Amino acid sequence: MQVPNVARMYDYYLGGKDNYAADREAAEKILARAPFTPVLAKHNRAFLQRAARHLAAAGVRQFLDVGTGLPTQGNVHEVVRELVPDARVAYLDVDPVVVAHGRALTATDDRTIVLEHDLRNVEAILADPVLRETIDFGEPVGLMLLAVLHCLSDEEDPYGSVAALRDALPPGSHVVISHITGDDAVTENSTEVYGHANTGMTHRSRERQLRFFDGWTLLEPGLVRLDEWRPDPGTGTIGAGGDYFLCGVGAKTS
């Protein structure tokens, strides 16, 4: 039986076609409880695109995207190639089905690879010879961690994973992070549904999320409070309220 996957559910929210029946079924459960989810997905994808363009303009020519093994529409390799035609992109994902699907989608792109790796094992990531053929760790790297860190619990040490990747990258590298936050009924419901997608959902405060930027210089706009993404509980529309996603771009200067 096909297990739903968050990356493919995300593709469904974005109106893509690279998803399966199990993904659509799980996504519809989320939509029944949080009909604004596609808006959140589109805002988060727009942030990824803005950040990728920012990094390309800053001179980054290679990108390591962890957790987005399925290159859905408007993903990193599509965005940066508009500015840097020869940019190299490596997608990593823990789901072998997502990896196989991503490889099929990028089969004709010799500057994009999709590899199966677990963010909780950075040592294996950095030692992968195929990855090192694509990504030169002696040159600045754009580390993309979009909507993936909340899939790791504190017991799985996501802070250590980010720090280990940071320490392996040279000055001039950047990190891009988005992370869900909040502990209300909506996010609790999301946790319940996403739990069937073979992943958990850890909601962290702004202060705890800022820890991911330890060792990086937080750049403008830095950590963005996106209040307008927060749903109005009474209408299911996007309105004023607390945080939902927190986004940030950091640079390694030394």
C-alpha cells in the first residue's frame, strides 16, 4: 500500500500532478480542517523562490536542498537557472519513492541530482561521492531547509544536523529555513494527519527556531513574521493573528 508523503502532498496543494492517491487522500483530510493550506504552501514556495534568487544574486552557484526530493513546480533548480544557467542543484530526501520520482523528473538535467539521505545522518550526506561530484564543498553552497526541520523532533537533534552542515560549508554559503510554528487546534490536527504520512510535526517557538541560525549572520529580511498567513478561525481565510510560518536567510561569513 502506498504511504502518503508530505512532499507529494505539498505538490498537490500547489496544483501539481506529481502525487498519488494516498497523498491526495491525506491532503484532503488536511484541507477539510484547514482549507487555507494551499495558500500557506504557495506563500512558502514564493519565499523559496525569493530566497533562491537572492542567493543567486549573492554569487551562490550550487544548491543543496534537503527534504524536497520531489522537484515540484517552481522549485530551486527551475528558479536559479533563470539567473545562473549552469547552477548545480542536489535534492536530498529520505523517502525512496520520492527520490525515484524526482530522478525520473530530472533525468535529462545533468546538473541536477536527487539522492536518498536522512537529515539525521549528516556524516553520510557529506561522505556521498555522487553528491561531491555535483557539489563542491570548497565553494559557497546554498543550503535549503524549507519545511523540513519541523519533521524532526528535538530528540533527533535537528539543531546538531544544521550545525554539522553549516560547519562543512565554506564562507559565502547561505542557509534558507522555513518552519511551522504554533500549537493551536489547527496545527494539532495537521500533526495528526501528517503522522500517517510517516513523519511527525514538531512546533517550535520563534526563540527556539532562531537557534537554527546559530553561527549564521541573519540577513534582511531575516526572520519574517508572516501574520497575514495565519487563518482567521471564524472564516478559514487568511487574516491577522499569530505566526504560522517563520522564514529566514542566514549567511556564513567566517
